Amino acid sequence: MIALIQRVLEASVRVDDQVVGAIGPGLLALVAVEPGDDETRIARMAERLLAYRVFGDAAGKMNLSLADTGGGLLLVSQFTLAADTTKGLRPSFTSAAPPEAGRAGFERLVTLCRQRHARVETGRFGAHMVVSLANDGPVTFRLQS
């Protein structure tokens, strides 16, 4: 499982000109499910999303996590993160989970995050989404489990 996380002041996802998920300060996580992503990997990613220290403490150091700040978490499925771009001029998606497995893995991640954190929003799996964000920093990290 891959997640590209961005610390944001705000972020939202629109589908067909309607907002389906939105947060204020927190993390936007673009998430790709890969073949072999089992319960252990998914649970590890949920743990990392909520505990990764990317928010500033009183001294301005990145010592606080989403769990510490109580900020929002916007999870957006994005299979293109798993693309193989090492050859040619067109990405290959053989390293991404098939749609059914991708949906199941993503939904499990959402469930685990919601069990541990009050403010979790999502995009819509498989839909054409328009993602808007105000990146704070900018602070962006690639997590893999």
C-alpha cells in the first residue's frame, strides 16, 4: 500500500460538481492498493497515517501527529500511485491491485482510520474526482507499507 500524504490547511474532493469530502487543517492522503496488501499492511498504513509526525509543536519542529492535533484526514483512492513508470512513455498499472481488491483494501483502510480517528472524509472510489488543496509548508511524504 502506498500513500502520498500532504499536510494541508484545507482540502476537498468534488464528484460531478458536488463536494463528497472536505477537511480543514490536517492530512490529504492519496492511496494506492497493491497486490498482496493484506490486513497487516492495511492496519500498518492506518497506524502510520494517524501517527506520522508532520505537524509543528510549540518550537516549530515536526513532532505532532494527526492523532495529537485532532485534524482532519481526507482519504482519496489513487491507483496511479502504483504505476510502473520505469519504461517507455506510458505508465503500466500491473503493479496496482485489480479494481475489486483495490476497493476492498481502500474501504478497509477507511474503516480502520474511522475506528481510531473522529474526522475522516473520503473521495469516491473509481469516480473522476477533482481534488483541491492548500498545501501547508509544502509538506509532502510518500509512505509505503
